[in-house]
Amino acid sequence: MSLFRVILLLIFGWYMLAIFGRYLFPMLLRYLINFTSEKYVKSELERLRDEANQKQGQVVVKKNKDKTYHSKSDNDDDYVDFEEIK
């Protein structure tokens, strides 16, 4: 009886995976693509709006504060003393 249950569960799992792969996965992928493209379009529109509001010849430097990596500061430099070899 236990072997019969395992076989039935494997068959059921196989069909559920087939249904997910055929119907739900493409829907999920389409949703993710639309979400990403809308986010990209919004950021591009904001960038173009910012560029349009600038005066010609004006330079603006924007820093992203959302970055999580450690940037190297001036205090992290090591001093290396070079000697001339004759």
C-alpha cells in the first residue's frame, strides 16, 4: 500500500509540475517582465524630466545613497616606500 501511495504522489507531482510549467510559469514571467519594464519606463521618464529642467551647460552630480557596497575612502590608502635599485 505504501509503494502505491508513493507512485500516486509522484504521478500527482509530475502533473502539477506540468501544469505549473505550462500555464502558471508563463503568467508569472509575463508579470515580472511587465513590472520591470514599467519600473524602467518610470525611471527613464524621471531622468528625462530632470534633464529637461536643467539649464544648458549646467553640470549636476548625483550620488546614489542606496548602494550597499563599501567605497574606498582617502584614509584607506597604504603608503609604500620605494627605494631606488642601482
